[in-house]
Amino acid sequence: MNFIEAIESVLIKNYFNLDGKATRSEYWWFYLFTLLMSWGSTVVAPAMFSSGDPIVDVVPGIISLIFIIPALAAGSRRLHDIG
């Protein structure tokens, strides 16, 4: 499974799905994607808005909230695969 397939699998097909199994590559590609999105929002938000704007602190939080459910679902499916 490549990077794009892993993101599609987690975000589109299995957003709330806690049943089944997630492959190792699916889990780790999605983890990399969420890490890059978090870092990107932390770097891009201050560049787009002024330093005193409260949106600078809100954007990374919103990104984290968007990805918390699929990350937990992918983690749960990955744990099903180990035993």
C-alpha cells in the first residue's frame, strides 16, 4: 500500500471503522500524513496570519481534532492485526 492509498483507506473508507485489520504500511503512512499535517499547520498558520491573531493557535488544534478519530480507528485496526 502506498502513501495515497493509505490516506484514502483511512480517511474515506474507514473513518469510523474499528473492525477489521490495518496493514503496517497503512498505519505508518497515515501516521506520517498526520505528522506532516500537524507540522505544516504549525508552520503555515503563523505565516498566514499576524502574530497576535488567535487563529494561529486554533488552526493546529482544529487539524488535530479532524485527525483524532481516524488515527484512533487506524490504531485500533492495527492492534487487531498483531494478535
